[in-house]
Amino acid sequence: MRKTPLLLFAVLSCSVFLLAQDGPKLSPEVEKYVSVSAAVVALTHVRVIDGTGAAPREDQTVVIRDGKIEAMGSAAKITPPAGAKVLDRAGYTVIPGLIGMHDHLVYPSGRPGGMYLVNKLAFSAPRLYLASGVTSLRTTGSLDAYTDLELKKWIDEGKIPGPKLHITGPYLEGAGAFTPQMHELTGPEDARKMVQYWAEEGATSFKAYMHITRAELSA
């Protein structure tokens, strides 16, 4: 029976990066999830799938220093640096951390034909994504952008565990929104002001939704 795949960035290099000397001081809440805290880690005898479409590489050694891959090659040719934390992972597979391009931090709680609302998963969503190997994600539309921005800040500061977050501003929606949690744009100037405001607050992308007009989208 094959062992569970080892997610390189999610499990190991993320931990090493967080503990690098120039990184943030981790809170006790984050430290309990860290399994490897050495500045230099060598994974030996692993299978590597690099995500490029190339064939898997067998019996490899991967050397990670301060959260970055320093060397990778045949275990017969790569010698772990002196002082490195050496982890023999024969039978394991290493893959890059997954990048989520459309990942929400909410869960729907409405009913068909009635008021549709969504609940914020501020505590569980970042942990679940990270546990699934997602190490960087884009939130793709927000119904509570301030919470998303603060979650990003807390993760970056080492206060809570989670992937690197790229925050999408509130939905750009026109008249006819299916939930009262969305602002309905009143025209092009309203759309322009909304984007400018949330961009200044820290949003790095926006999601144009179902009822936005051409004029609003153009603005």
C-alpha cells in the first residue's frame, strides 16, 4: 500500500519559511501545526512530481533552505548539507503546493426560493485549505471583505495558520442581486468608486457578477 503523498510546500517548506530568521514570530496557535522547524531540511529518496507535466522523478533528494528549494536531484548524487534535518521519505511523493484560483471563505446557508445568505468560515476555511495542500489562493469575490483582509494580515503575521491569501474585493453586482449581502451598483460612477475604495483597502482583484451592466464594467 502506498503511503499518503507528502505535500512539500504545505507541510514542510511552509513551516521552514515561517520559522526563518527574518520571518514573523509564530503564535502558539500556529506552532502546534509546525512539524519541522529546522532552517535546512533534506527530503531523501522521494518521488518528485514537479507539476510541469514531466514524468515523475524517482529516488530524489530535495534540499530546502529557509523555505526555498536549494537543490534537487538523484539521491545518489545529492548529499544533504552538514547540519540539515534529514528526513528519509522513501515511498512518499512530493508535489508543489497547490494554488487555488477560485476559493471562497464562505459556505451557503440559504434556501431555494427564500433569502439566500452565506456564513463566514473565518476559522475553518484557512485551515482546511492548507490541510488539503493549498498554499496560496485567491478568494474570488467577497461578502465580508474586511474579515478577508484581516485574515490575510493575521496569517502573514504568523498569528493563525493558513495559506497565502490574495483578496478579491466585494462582488461587483448590479440590480437583481440574489442575496442582500451584495451591494447593488447604481451606475458607472458607483462602480468606479467601489473599486477604488477596496483597492486602496488592499483588494488585488475584483469579480464582476451576474447583473453588472456594460457601462459599469467599462467604468
